[in-house]
Amino acid sequence: ELLIRQISLMVEREECTKALRAAHAALALSDTQVSIVVLGSLAEAGKSMAGELLKLLAGTGRLAYRGSSPSALTGATAQLPTSLDGLAIDLKVTALASASASVLSNDGIDVASPNLWATASSSVGETLEGVTFAGCGYAQEGEDCLEMLTTHLLEDFNGNRIVIDATEDARVAEHYPRWLTLGAHIVSSNKLATGGPLATYRAAKNARSDANTQWLYECSGPGSGLPVISTLQDMQQTGDRIRRVEGVFSGTVNYVLESVRGGAPFSEAVAAAVAAGYAEPDPRDDLSCLDTQRKMLTLCREIGGMPDLEPEQLLVESLLPDALSGWAPDLASGKCRGRV
């Protein structure tokens, strides 16, 4: 005799779509959809971390957006290998944000579109193929932009949401606890979240634990791009005790000092480091050793020996000339050139 068991669930009307999606994913009735928010410069791929990331996402061949299935994507998607085949995962970029614009679409954004980069720096309020580009300059309206993204995450019925933070912005880091509490996962290269004020770091850690979400990050410090944090965590979880961490904590400072020792003027050495892609978006973070401070503070907190350190307690010696310490960039001209 065939025994049929039926499970009935009652959910709020506004939660029906999310509940149905979760049930389908749990029972493998459909591919798992992942909504992705990318924060960072919207410069063309290859000119910024966020731009390069979008190029890689497009190359997976698993990006979905309105009017297209993942298999229908062409252009940039055909140039890179499909790395998610067989995993039953569909990626959907639902939001992009930079210092000057944000792009929101619950239906997904075609990041392989050749028109995306040209329109990303367009005027406030322009619309391209149903995707709204709203001006969000951090200098005046940064908080409003981040609140708009928070509302976007809140209203996204997809249970799998990932925020990729490729900025170096303290205001973005301050929103981590709220995004994690909303159930979004965060993948971050923003050192102001891990190496900034202790209150911001702890609030994000606690929110991650309470909401059972993930906040993944690394410290490029002594490893020159190698996964230092995950390596140290694995060692500690297996009972090893970390006694000392050594390495070059600033490739930029190391490059500049080696060049100066070789006879190059300081200004030319800095310019060469920037041109070679070694420096932070604002090279003063390297020359003031603030970037090094954040890396070391991140390691101190992760290792556990000095978890309560504040940035001002970790003393560093700046290489930055006094004349440049108070310099403010020309944001207006930068926006006109699409660099901000």
C-alpha cells in the first residue's frame, strides 16, 4: 500500500514567494538562485576590482536577468569558462553601486551588456532597458544610497543574497550588521570593516553569529594575496598556537622605498607604484601606513592575542609629506571623467 505523507505550512501572504522559492530549492525542484549586490567602482572591467568581478560573473554563464535564461547569455559570457556547471546555481546581479551611481533591478542586470559601462556614469535618473540609474554621490548622498541598497535587500524575496564589497568605505562597513541581520551574506575586501573601529567589527561579528549568516574576508598583508586569514583560522581550529606573523605588510611602501634606495625621486617612485597597480585607490593610505595599520589590526583581532585594540592604539610611522596629508581630491572633475 502506497503511503502518502503531506506537510502543510502556513505563511504570511507577503512571504509566499520567498517560501515557495525556499521549498523548491530545498527539494531540488529548481536551480538555486543567488542574488548578488556589488559595491565598488563601476569602471570598466579590468580597471577596477568591481569591474573585473562583474566580468568574471558574466563568464560563469550562470547569470540570469529579465528576458533571458542563463544559457542565453552571449558576449563576455562566451569568452570565459563556465565554473558553476553542475552546481544547479543561477546567479543574478540585482544591484551595483559606486560613489556616483547605483543600479537596481530585482529582475537582474545584464552585466555583459556593452551599454552598461557607458550608462553607469550617465546623468541622474536615466533609464536603460528597465534598469534605473540613480545618482548617489558619497560626498553628499552616500548615506541615502546605502539606505536604498538596504531597502533593496529587505525587499528581495530571494533567500540567498550576497553583498560583495569592493570598496574601502567606512560608511559601507557600518551597514554590515544590518545587512547580515537581514540574512544577506557578505564577501568583503573592505579593510575598514575588519581593521577599523572595534565597535564596527564587533557589531558585524555579533550580527553574523546571531543571524547565522556568513561574512568572508581576507588580509592580503604578509601573504601578498595569499589567504592568510583562512590559513590562520584553520591552524587555530586544529590546535596550533600562532606565535609570530612575519612578512611584507605593504607592497606599495616596499616598492617605493626600494625605488628610492635605487636613486629614483620619491614622487616618481610613488607614481610608478600607482601605475603598476600596487597602490590603494588613495595612495595616501599606503604612504601614511594606514593600510598597513588596518592589516595588522585585522590579524591582531583574528589571532586573538589582542582582540580589543583600537586603530589609534597601533602606532605607525607615516611616509606621507605634510603638504599632502590634508589634500582633498577634486571630486567634481573626477565625476566628469567617470573616475568617481
